[in-house]
Amino acid sequence: MATTIVADAAAPPLTSSERWTSYSALVLAICILGWAFDIYEATIMQLVTPILIKEWGITPATMGTVTTISRWIGLIGTFLFPVLADLYGRRPALIWSILVYALFTGLTGFSTGWITLLIWSSITRIGLAGENPVGMLMVTETAPTKWRATALGGLVGGYPLGYMLCSLAALFVVPLWGWRSLYFLGILPALLVLWIRIGIKESPRYERVTAQMLKAGLKKQLDIFAPARRYPREMLVASLVYFFYLFTWIAVPAAVLLVTMGHLDDPSSLFWVGLATNFLITGSFGTGLGYTAELFPTQIRGTAVGASFTFGLAAASLAPMIMGWIATAYSIAAGLPLLALSFLMLAPLFIWFAPDMTRKELTDFVGEKVG
């Protein structure tokens, strides 16, 4: 059970509300790289799918099923690592998640069929799905209040970097050593662990909560229902945000462009419409995904983010399977309106239901009011 603790009003500020420090900047840089390697792994599957369909004699629906099941199994990490971050600290949880996905991305390169691909990619997803929310926790709790939204949006800057790294690797490495080499290169993120161990200390907010709990004679304990019990509205909003974002991976204006792309066959038109769509995708993700971590107090932030992320991602994980079925029966273009529709629902959610957290001080303890 999450116990309410009275915050020490005399405690010094945990982070500067106006200025960046070398510590907060380093945390952001490392977490951006973590997100970049996350999308690197996800992009590998997209790039090698046509090769595997031909090499293994499987259908697009089979690959869609592999992706969907691996995402569902990845939900273990989505919930587990943020909870571990509440129990043992943000820093160790970040290290553990990176080690898991770096190691098993490399092992995925030894896949000999869709079953072994499913096994290795599923374990990889456990680490990947855990690194994203834990990275959000670190950035949320260390960035200056004035720049917190910008910092959380900056995390998504790792996505185009990851796309670029994977595309360049595919261009130069695959012709020489084949598709498996893309997975072997995925071991490199393990080097981030050394950087984290040397340059990153624990979140000051987490240390403050831990110290005050010890002072009050309380022990940290798992209570997965505390967020829903104490913050039901915030949990519903956060879960819906994750679902609408992760089902489609597009922005509201991009929803229209996505439908348009389904009816284009000219390479030049596809390039320019795709460029605009990707711009809107990145912008929307930057403003939306990190917002959820601001809704909850430090005491249960990891558990709340992990639970809402899990609920939203569980439903959103149906997308690859549904798109695989549609692509097999009709075409990819036939499924694009479905993706666009789900994302259009984000607009009313943010306009009418989601609380505004712009430049507001975070809370640390259950029951504490937002500043």
C-alpha cells in the first residue's frame, strides 16, 4: 500500500527550475541514445521483413503475428522495469534494461526461422519496452521545470537518429554480411552501461523520497494498484494516450497525410508527403508521450507509468497483426485509414480531459498537490 508522507517544506530544490546542469544534460543525452537504439532494433524488423518473407517462405501475416506477439511479451518489461525503478532506483533499472535488449538483439541474429525469431525478439522487447519508460522517469525528474516538456520531447529525437543509424547500417553492412549483421551490431548499446555507471548518479527526487520513507520508518513495497486507486483519472488518461500513440505512431495532421499516402504511387510525391508525415509524427510524439510521467508523484511514478504504458501498449500491440491481415487480404494502403482514425482521437483527449502540466512543479509523495 502506498503511504502518504508529508513533504519537508524546508527541503532545498532538487533541480533548478530555470537552468540546465551538466548532470541533467548528460542524463538527457544518454536517454536519447537509449531511445535511438530502441528504434534501431524496431527498424531492423521492418527492413529485413521482405528478405525474411522470401528467404523463409512466410507471409506478411506471419511477420505481423511475430511482431504482435513479441510486443505482448515485451509488456513484461514495460511494467517490470518501471516498478523496479520505484523499488531499487532509476539508475539500476536503466542499466538492467539496456543490458537485456543489447544482449538479445545480438542473439536475434542467430534466428533460423520465424519461431526462433519470435523467441529472441520477444526477449529483446522485454528490455526495450522497459528502457523507454525508465528513461522518461530519469529525464522527468532531472530536467529543469521550465524546460521539462522540451527535454521529454527531446527524447523522441532519438527516433530519427535510430532510423538513420539502422538505414546506414543496412546500406553498407547488409550487402557485405547479410541481414544478420544488423542484429549483431545491436550489441553496441551495451557500451552505454559503462557511460551510465561512470557519469550518472541516482535521481535526486528518488533519493529524497527514499530518505524520507526511511526517516518515517517505512519500507518500499510493491503495490501495483496504488496508482489506479489514488489517481484513477490520471491513469485512464495516461493509458489512452499510450494506446492512441502506439497503435498508429502518427500525429493528428499526419493522419490525413497517411491516408493520402495510401493513394500515391509516384516516388517523388511519396517522398515529400512522407517527409511531412514524419515531421508531424516526431513532433506529436515529442509533445505527448513524455507528458504521462508528469501526472504522478515520484513515490509511485514508475509503477504508474509502467502500468498505464502496459495497458495502452497491450491494446496497441494488435496493430501489426491487424495490418498484416489487411496487407495479406488487400494491401497496406487499405489499412492506413484505420491507423489514422485511432490517432485522431488524441485531440479531444488532450483538449477536454488531460490536465495541463506545463511548467508545474512535480510532486514527490502520494497525496501531495501539484505545484
